[in-house]
Amino acid sequence: TILFKSKKQSQTMKYFTLFMLFAVVALAAGNDIQERLKKFRDPKNVDPDNVYRIASDRHQRRMEKLEEMIQDRKRKLKEHESGHRRLNNDEHELVSRQARNFQRKLTQMKKMDPEDHADMLQHEAASLYQLNSVDYLDFDATK
């Protein structure tokens, strides 16, 4: 056993040992991470239907969020009109403008014909795949 002069030195040695242990584990896992990332980026391992489904789900959540934000703005305007919660002129203008813009965007999204909608989702899926395939970690630079 190693004897230390103080409790502080003993604690410092414990932290140093833990740090070194984590460093060794991180270095050992580095190659595993590199191999998994290469496998993930391989186009043969990408399910196009899954990428399309992700884009479609995001589009649906966006429409739901727009509906939620429209209802929130309408509620604020209704509370203002009833006198329950008064908005100053700037707030009233902002909330009114947001309600109109959100409604316009939602209407635009709902009016989109199925072919344009499919094209948009396909483009978004391709962009998502391209973003995921970018080699932003250069493992060779560390060697």
C-alpha cells in the first residue's frame, strides 16, 4: 500500500487513478467508434424507407406544432379581447401577425398535393442522408 501524508493527497491520487482508467477505456474504444461510424455511413446499410419515414414524421410533427401554436395565439387574442389578460400594442401586433403567419403556413402545408408532398419528403430524406454521410470526424488526422 502507498501511504500518503494527507487525506487530500490520497483523494488526489484516487481522482488521478480514475482519470487514467477512463483515458485508457476511451483510447481502447476509439477504434470501435471509428468502425461503427464507417458502418453507419455506408450507403448499403441505409434503409431509404426509414429515412423517408423520419422525414414524414418530422413533417407531421411540424404541422401539429403549427396547429398548437395557432391555438395558443388565438387563446391569447381571445383573452386580450375579453379583458382577462391585456396585451400592449406591440404584443398584440406580434401575436396577431404570428397567428396569421402560422395559419398561412399550415394552410400551405395542407394544400400541398400528394405528388409535391412526396417530392418534398424525398428531397428532405436525401438531404438528411447526405448530412449523415458527411465525414466530419477525420480519424486519420490523429495518426
